[in-house]
Amino acid sequence: MRPPTIRDVAERAGVSKSLVSLVLRGSDQVRPEKRDAVLRAAQELGYRPNAAARSLSEQRTRTVGVLLNDLRNPWFVDLLDGLNSLLHANGLHMLLADARLNRRTGQDPADPLLELRVDGLVVVGTLPDPAALGAVAERIPVVLAGSREPAPPGVDVVAGDDEQGARLVTEHLIGLGHRRIAHIAGYGAVGELRRRSFEATMRRHGLAEQVVVEPSDMTEEGGYRTTVRLLSRPERPTAVFAVNDIAAIGVLSAAEELGLRVPRDVSVVGYDNTSIARLRHVWLTTVDNTSHEVGRRAARCLLERFEGAGGPGRVQLAVPTLEIRGSTAPAPTR
């Protein structure tokens, strides 16, 4: 038995093939009763549009490539959920690619997605060379999400306000009486913004001489190794601000191994408010950088570019909040 065609749907609904096409494309030029008749007929017949044929006729694939810096980072989950919710509502589908894996094979990270002729590209996280996206942006709309790297012309940037988020953390710890505060820093523009804001806030409170910054690779293992060094000092810090939640988990592990209790002996703060931070046995104080909202805004920027909005790239910063949980407490008296 042959599968139903668009002609069968038109006959069942009592309309023309062109009107069925308009309905399936989500056009708002169709009267509600006609749209309902077409959708009902398609459901009754079990009709599924031929995506390949539609792509040829529209010269669009209705897909959006999403290039992730690292699939292992749980922070991306909420961002992708926000991104996909708006794309899906507009009839678009996501195709994911791992930039780190592609770099290991010597391939340009965006190439696999471009070969599939995606209609647009969303780059999530920090890439080594965002300027290379300039050539891609000349062909299709490109949005950087969750990254603060300098963007090529015509590329929109949507991210959290990292300076404000780091300031919230530092002022929270200072307000709890902590003076010896260490920051486990990260890399890229995001890591730099958080570090600089931490240092500036400490200076504003007259604590410039108490500033301790240690670089890390933003992994759990990196956070662990760095914290072992920090907490083994004679004048160990009473609080540690990690650049992200993953590194903060390493901080918690190191403190436990060294016989220190969190938050009685040392307070710990992460960044990103991932699902890990919300686990009851972790219950990490962290910055919620509204990753779901960042994803939705990134999708909106892309949709506006699809609709013909040109002009220079824009930078949109979502407002972060501090989620105070069980890993911070007043500084110990000793």
C-alpha cells in the first residue's frame, strides 16, 4: 500500500494542494477552519511530509546546527532546552555536533553541520577561534550563546552577565565575614570576566592583599587538584569561589579528603546552577546565569535573522541571580 500524498490530504480536506502546502509550512494566511480541516485529514490518513522534497522546494532544510564546545558540560542542558523550545515552536529542528571531537580529528568544527546545509548555526560555549566563524556568517545566520568572545561582524552574542555574577558571589562571601577568599579561575573571555570581577570586588572592599587566584581547566579534576594546593597552605582560604559547578565539585571532594567540613571549615561557591548543584547531597551555592533564557534569546536572534533582520551583531546579557544553598556559611573564627 502506497503512503498517502499531499494530493490525498487535499482531496480528504476538500481543498487545493497549494493550500495544504501553506498549512504544512505554518503559514498564517490560512483561515482557522481550513487549517483544522487539513490537519485533521493529514492525521486521519497518517500523512507525513517528505522533508527532503520540501527542502528542495523551499531551498531550506528547516534545521539549525548547534555546535557545542563540550558535550560533557551539564550547563548546556538548560540552554539547549530553551533553544529547542522556541526553534521547535517555529518548525525548526536541531542538529548537534561536538566541536572538541571534530578538532581532535583535524576537522573544522562547523564543517559537518555545513555539509548538511543547515539554515543557521548556534555556537554554544567557548571556541578557540570564534573569528573563524566570520566566513560561515557570510553564508548563514550565526549566533554565539553562552560565550563572551569577540564575535565577527553580523554575529549575535547572547550570554549571562559574568561580571555581575562574580560580583554577587564575592559580595556574598564578604558579607559572611570571609576575608581569605580564593578563586579557581577558568579560561577564555568568560573565565577572564569572572576573575577580573572577583578581583575588582575584593579591591573595593579593601581586600586586595587577600586575593588568591589559581588557574584551572574548568574540570572536576582540575578543581580538585587546585583545591588540594590551596587548602594545604598554612593560611588556607576560608572560602573558595570556583569558576563553574564542575570545578566546585572537585573543591568539595578535596575538602572532604583533607578532613575539612563544608561549610563549617570552608565555604564553596560554584557558577552555572547546573543540575549537579541542585542535588540534595551537594546543595551548592552557585550563580544561576539563566541558561534557559540565554537559549531562548539565542533562538529569537536566529529567527529574526531568518526573517531578514540584518545589521551588525548585537550583544544581549541575561541578568544572573545568586542561589544560596548549603555550601556557604559565616567564616570560621580561629
